[in-house]
Amino acid sequence: MDSITLWSLLATVPILFLISALIIIFHRKFIISRRVKPSSSILYRRSSIIQLPLGNLGWPFIGETLEFISCACSDCPESFMDKRRRMYGKVFKSHIFGSPTIVSTDAEVNRSILQSDAKTFVPFYPKSLTELMGKSSILLINGSLQRRIHGLIGAFFKSPHVKARITHDMQKYVQQSMNKWHENCPVYIQDQAKNIAFQVLVKALIGIDQGDQLEFLKSQFQEFIAGLMSLPINIPGSRLHRSLQAKKRMVKLIQRIIQEKRDRSSVSTVSEDVADVLLNDTSEELTDDLISDNMIDLMIPGEDSVPVLITLAIKYLSDCPAALQQLTEENLTLKRLKEKQGETLVWSDYLSLPFTRNVISETLRMGNIIIGVMRKAVKDVEIKGYLIPKGWCALAYFRSVHLDNNLYDFPFQFNPWRWQNKETNNCNFTPFGGGQRLCPGLDLARLEASIFLHHFTTQFRWVAEEDSIINFPTVRMKRGMPVWIKRREQTLN
Ligand code: HEM
């Protein structure tokens, strides 16, 4: 060992010691400060005292975030929650993503969090995300404007006229895409589903069909979402900055389209897309700027979730031949019937397939595309005897509920039959959230997945290559779900 190395080692030891001592002192102070602050840790109500749930706030600043992330990235993503559930119960305190947080893996507590309004909780997202979304995003705003936009979008996607149009578009995009598939190279389901779902979404939101505008939006949106999980540093050249620039370019295009809609003197009275719905609304708060900004923000929850749902369904079906066979038979029967009657399939046909619906529900339960939602308490809140202090976050963690063996037998087994005669509308099953922020795209998501599964299973047989599910930062397949296909016509089946 030369002298420089020796000196640097000797110098490093006290520095490390000092840093450790500081961390320990600060850490203890940090925890103690939370224990002794009566207004934020204990709530006195009549004769009872409501206390903070048990748990650990971890290290200063980073809290337990690193352990949360390392578990989420591991082969056992449940380990973070399971360990704490065993130690502290279904509701516990932690410190993740920069905020002291009450984590709930309890279905009833989750329901209360979801049902609460903005007087109790407001949405909480990482800073990079809020910077990208902007203050007027539907994902962030509260109160009457959020309820109004949410109601308009929800009603639009529920209308039979829109479902008919979306079904027509989706069939067209699916068929165009499937016609290009080859048998001598693998088809990457994740990419294909992403491409199709993006086309459907953009058409439903602003009426852009094919061509340069669609390609432009696609490329800019990829640049935009790359910054969703970036460091919140907005300086030229940073990831966040590049994403914001991409958003500006998209907003410019959308503003032009909105202006064209206005110039046509009447925005179509039968709303053809979400932009029409919002433009037709008489509320003065719905300015053109707010609408164009929100068109991009609406793409965030819609863009990735549906393709992941489709891809996971194909993954689970590939691993469960009995379910695949029943789903294929159900869809072939419908296809033959429609051919015999000389009719094309309409949206209600797709949604009338009970086993297909169960496959989609089971995929949502096991896949946990959205693991949970985060809220910030705007006042001290008490739920089921637990205190959530003002300024703290509440994480309603759906994944643990969906995989709880007290609620679902063999929860890690893909079993679509468990949904036979079972209600999907209850607090043990919340893939689309609930309350005032219940996903307005849920019908669209189920319809799209149904259409894809119908066309895929009735036109192809396939063999899937080995692939695995990644759970963090978003759910997806590691290799994009490659499958080798055989067209059914050629196998005379
Ligand atoms: C499998 C597909 C999908 C899943 C699992 C999903 C899940 C969710 C969840 C859990 C929420 C609640 C968020 C919260 O409470 O903070 C939500 C909200 C939302 N989703 Fe979806 N979603 C899906 C597809 C879509 C699609 C296709 C759209 C289409 C535009 C969409 C639009 C929205 C919007 C706008 C909100 C925010 C509602 C509000 O805050 O008022 N989602 N979604």
C-alpha cells in the first residue's frame, strides 16, 4: 500500500465516523421531533386518543424510499409491505418519496381515502410529475372544476355513440397492425398494443387519426413522458427541461387544432372527441389554454395503462392453457355467430363476453398496473382509529389488497374463474381507484382490451418466449412479450 492510499484511508475513517455520528444524531432528532409534536402525532377526540399508526420513518430525508424501491425492483415486490404488515399491522407509518406517509394496505381504509374530498385530501405526485403536468391539470386540480371536467370526460366515454366509434377505430387499428405481422419473426405484443392504444387515445381526445400530426405527437409524447420520473431540475439540457419543451410543442399543435375547431364556426354539436366536449361546455373556467394543456395530461394515465393491461393478459393466458382455451372458444363462438348472421361486431358484443371480462378483471387484480394512489392530508384526519396528520401523505396501496390471501384464495395464481358470479364493484378490488377520482377511462380500457383479445385469439395461435414482469417504476414486460404467431386460416381452425 503506498503512502497516499494509506493517508487517504486514515483521513477517510474519521470523516465517515463524523458523517455516521451526524446521521445518527439527526436521525434520532428527526424521529423524536415527530414523536413529541403533539398537534401532528396525537389527536385528542372526546375521551379517546387517536395515535399515529406504528412504523418507522427511516433515515433523514430519504426515509425508507430506498428500501421501498429496492423491494419493488426485486423478484419479491411484496416484501416491503409484507414485512411491515407483520410488524405493525395493515396500516403503518413510513417516510417515502420525500414525505412522511401513512401507508394503508387495508381495503376499508383505502376506500375512505378514495371517498374523501378535497377538504380532507388532495392528490400527491412526485415533483417532476407536477412540474410536467402544470397547475391546471385534471390530475392535480380539486373542487368544482375537477368534478366538472371529470364528469364530462366520464360521460363522454360512457356514451354508446362514442363506444361505437371507438370500437370501429380500434378494430381498424388492430387489423391494420395484425395484417403486418409475420410468422418468421417474433411479434412484440407490448409495442404493438402501445401503438394501437396511442392511436385510439389521440383520436378519442382530439380527433387526430393518421398522418404527420399523429407521428409528431407520438414522438413528442415519448420525449415528454421520459421526464415523468426524472430529477425535478429544470435547467436547459436537463431531462425535465427537454420534456417540458416537448410538451410545449404538443400544446402548440393542439392549440392549432382547437382554433381550427373554433373557426369551423361551430364545434360539432355531437361531440366527436374529448376536446369537443370541453369546448362545448359553457363554463368560463374551461379556457382554450386549459383544454389544450389537459389534452396532454389526459394522455398520461391513458397512454401506458391499456397496452400494459393487454400485454399482461396475453402473458397470463400464455401461462394458463385452460383459460386460453375457454377464452378462445368464447370468442370463436361469437365470431362464427356474427359471420352466420352477416353482422359485424359492435361494442356491446365485446362487453357481453363473460369469460373475457373475467380474464380482464383477473389481469387487473394480479397485474396491479396502478399499485396505489397517494394523497396529502390538508387537515388532521382520522380513519378507522388511525391518525393521518395534516401535511402527511396517505398511500392507499391497492396491490397488497389485491394479493391478500384472506380476500382471494391462492392470490398469486391466475384464476379468471374466481370472478364467476362475483361482484367487481367492491373495496377489495380497486384497479381503477374510486370516489370522485374514479378512472373515467375504465370503460374504454376494458373495451380496448376485449377487442384486442378477440382479434388476437380468433386469428392466431402463438407460442410465447420467456419473459418476466417488471414492477418499478411502472409495470411492464422485461422483453416486451415476444410471441411467435401462426395464422389460424393456415391451420384450418
Ligand atoms: C388499464 C387501464 C387503466 C387503469 C388501471 C387506470 C387506473 C386509474 C386509477 C387507479 C385512477 C385514480 C387515480 C387517483 O385516484 O388519483 C385513474 C384516474 C384517471 N384515469 Fe385511469 N386508468 C386506466 C386507463 C385510463 C384511460 C384509457 C384513460 C383515458 C383517458 C384514463 C384517464 C384517467 C383520468 C383522466 C384520471 C384522473 C381522474 C381525476 O383525477 O379526476 N385512464 N386511472
